[in-house]
Amino acid sequence: MQTVDDAAGAGETPVDILVRWEASGAVWRVAGRTGTRVTVDLLTCDEREVVGSVVGTPAELDGYLAGRDDSVGARGD
């Protein structure tokens, strides 16, 4: 399984990775959240397999996640 360190290109933020993942037609899903950490699983397009994960802080990810639990939910922008 990839982590943000494995999946990230040079200088990519957790949000950059999620945007790229979603743009490629794949799905992400929030797997866990604490006050200091958000873990987002990266899934295949058919949502059957977790192939990686992104970990960031709420400050890094909450604006992009916008209350969504996965990339299937509609974005408000």
C-alpha cells in the first residue's frame, strides 16, 4: 500500500494527490480522523481495493474535503 510519501511527486501536498487521484477517475475515502491527523484511503476506480493512503492535518485537508467522506460526494464549488 502506498502512503503519501510513496504516492507524492516532488512538492505535492496531500490535496494535490487527492485532486490528481480524483481527476484520474479513481476514488478516495476518509478512513480516519483525529484532532491532528486525517487519513484518506486511495481506492481503485471500482472502489473494491485500497491501493494507498494520504495522511495530512485537518488544516491541510479540511478545506478540500469540505465535509465529504469520499470523492463520490458532490463538491460545492
